[in-house]
Amino acid sequence: MQKILGKDEYAPYYQSYVELVSEGDFVNLLEEGIGKTTQLVSHLSEEQGMFRYAAEKWTVKELLGHMADTERIMAHRLLSVVRGDAVSLPGFDEEVYVQAASFNEQSVNDLLQNLQAVRSSTIHLMKSIDAESMQKSGTANNSNVTVRALVVIILGHELHHCNILKDRYLASEQ
């Protein structure tokens, strides 16, 4: 995907997410991604949902909540940019968001359903965007970002956290 996105389309912070995404139809990639994420976490027990691989790290439940929050924010940015809103969109502190949420009091299933609902909304939004509009750009967290970069960031963020789930959470439990 790097070859398709110019470095001026997103902030350097997102480079590691961008590198994870393969070229393809964005709607299909979004659908495939949530399918894989669902497969990865749908079998987890509530006890497994409370697992954290280190004392200062989030629980699986907090990670799932973070994934939904982040996609919701990125999809809002996407909507704002594609609709031509010229306002500079704010950043957010993921640690503050997780601390302010009650993810650990929710069931794994509820958190997964929330993530699936957010993804469904993102997919429907993407289906309404034409190729020309994918080139639009705006400002988020004081950096230029294009519509297509925001989709890639959503995809890459999910892949990043699924890799962490597999490597550090689920592997640690065995």
C-alpha cells in the first residue's frame, strides 16, 4: 500500500499501520478484516477477556474497546474530509479514552458486537464514496490526511492490534 499512498497523505505516526495493509478493494478489505477479527476473539471467555500480558498493559476487553473507539474516530475524520469540512479535526489520547471507558465491565461479546457495528457503519460509508472523493484531503491532529489514507489507517490499526492479540495476549495464555 505504501506505493499507492504518498508520504504526504498521512502523519508519520501511522507508517507502521500503512505498511501492514495489502493493496485491494477497500470495502472487501474492511469486510475480510472484521471477519478475521471476529474469528480471533469470538471464542474468548470472560476470564480471557480480562487477561493482560503485563501489569501496565490493557486487558483484551480494553483492547477491543480501543479498536472500536479508534475506528469510530477515524471514520468520523473520513466523513468530515470526504464531505468537505474544512475544520481541523482534533487528535485524541487513547490512554485517556480507555481509562474513561468501562470496557472491563462489558462482555467480550458486547465489545465484539460494538466493533462489528462500527465496522458495518464504516463499510456503508465507504460504499458511498466515489474514486474521485478518495483523493480529498483535510487536517486531523495538525497533519494532512487523505480519505484513502484514513481507510488504510483503519485497516492497518485493526491488523496491528490483531497481531498483538495473537502474539502477546493469546500466545501468552497457552
